[in-house]
Amino acid sequence: MGAPLIERWTAGGDWLEVLDRASVSQARELVRRLGTEAGLAEVTLEALATATSELAQNQLDHARAGRLAVRPVTRAGVPGVEVIAADAGPGLADPAGALAGRGPATGLGAGLAGARRLAQELDLDVRAGEGTCARARAFARPVPRSEVAVFGRPFPGERVSGDDAAFVRTDDALLVAVVDGLGHGPEARAASTVVTDALVAAPDAALPELVERARAAAAGTRGAVLALVRLHLATRAVEHVGLGDVRVLLGGPGGAQVIPSQPGLLSGRPNERARARQSAAALSPHGALLVLSDGLKSAAGPPAAPVAEPIAVAQDLVARFGRETDDALALVVRTG
């Protein structure tokens, strides 16, 4: 099936195991050091350090195999700091409620509401039965804003989901991928994991090149379908490539625009080597980008009115439209 998600989530940064209260203090000091180097204002730096405490303490009290990474980032040339708090626990059952402060003050996810208030941006990746990853960021100056949420659950009764997703930020763009392994369960996950890992290994490559990397990775597996989207944050220009039934929608004031994919399958078999065609679109200001695995019914789409948190949209879509006969995963991006 591949390495646990926590290994992917915490790659590429200084990381520490959250073992005790000394770990929480160590994480705060690492944020202060990198934040000072990035030129964060004192109030911004202390807010991010406190958000780090909220995330680390929450892991210490409630999670399993908690790990925290801190790394410098840039966006549009502006330096910043990102804190990644990941665990291998059961995954938050109600992340939207946790962010809103609903539920027990001492339960799993209790620190998310505080971290949300203190960080400039917060991404959430929640996988039922596999873990939760929160990414909190702050920058030295204003930047084009974006936040990502992933919410996924396996086929009822399965231990892991055949659906996978990842997102990678570069200086001026956001690459998101949703990969659906054929079927469900461990073999489907083996296919989706190797494809996703191949994609995140080369986030700057052109989308058709990434599809070929994914195709090579899928050889020897049962196969997968995917959607790849690169969102240019300053202009909101969208590049898209899709093979198979992973749907991409752009939500805005006028409703939802569906970006069509083409028939195809990643498997490495010669008769299934359809050439991926790239398309272009634009995301409206304060719009939402949705990428949905085929475990969600075709009726699924953006809400009629904007909502506060991307994770609330993703969680709601899976709850209302997820098929009981398949895995289900929703990825949501909010800009502005």
C-alpha cells in the first residue's frame, strides 16, 4: 500500500515527534527562529507560534504518532513560514465542527479553532481511519490567498481508501491532484498512492508531462484515473488535465462550471494510452475549486452561497453525496 500518509505530509522540513510538553516548546522556538529569518512582524510571529502550540498540544493530548514540521515558504516572492501538524490517528470525524469550536473543548481537534484564528491560512487534509494533517501559514507581507481542504473516507468496512489526493504549493501556483484507484481497498490504494507520489515529486512539470509520469508509475497496478489542476494564484488562471471520472468544478456567483475530463485510464497498458489534453479556465474572485472522486454522485456541486471554510464544503459533499458502494473524497480550494 505504500508509506503512511504522515510520511508524505511531513516530508521536506525540519520535523519532530510530539512526545511531551518539551516538544511543544521546541516547536514554538523553531517557528520563532524561522519566522525571524523570514522577516515576520512580531505580532504575526507570536500568533503563528501560539497556533503551533495549539496544534502540537492537541496532538499530545489526543492524537496518535503526532509529528510536526516547520519550514520556510514563499509566495509571490514574499517569505513566510508553514507549520505542518500531522498524525496517524483516526481522522477528525467533524473537522468543520472543530474549526467552529463545536463539540467538547478537550476532544480531538480542540486546538484547530485556536490555530484557525491565529494563522493567516490553514489547510486541512482529513482521511477517515488514516490521520489528519493541518498546515498553518503566515507571511511577512500580504500575498494572494488560498486555502485547501481534503476530506475522504473509505468504502464502508475497508481499512483504507482507494482514493488519494495531494496538493503542492510553488511560489506562484498551487498544484492539486485527486487520484482514484480502480475499485476500492488496498489494491486500489496501492495504485492511487504510487501515482500521487509520482505527481508530487515534480510539481513544476507541465501537466501533460505529469500525466506521463503518472502513467509510468501506474504500470503493474490495477490502474487509476485522475484529475490534475494548476491554479495560478495571482491571476486565478486554471490549467486542467483529467483522465476518467474525477470531476472538476469551478464555483462562483453564477453557479458551477464543469471542466470536462476525457475518457482514459492510467495503467501502462498500450491500449489505454490516451493522450491527455490540457484545458484552461479561470476561477472567479472568492470562488471555489472542487475536485471530486467518482465516489460522489453526479449531483454533487458547490453550495449556492459561499461558506466560511473549505473543509466544511468537502465534509458536507462527502456526507450528502458519497456513495455507500465506493470510496469518496472531495478536495476544495478557496481563494481571495
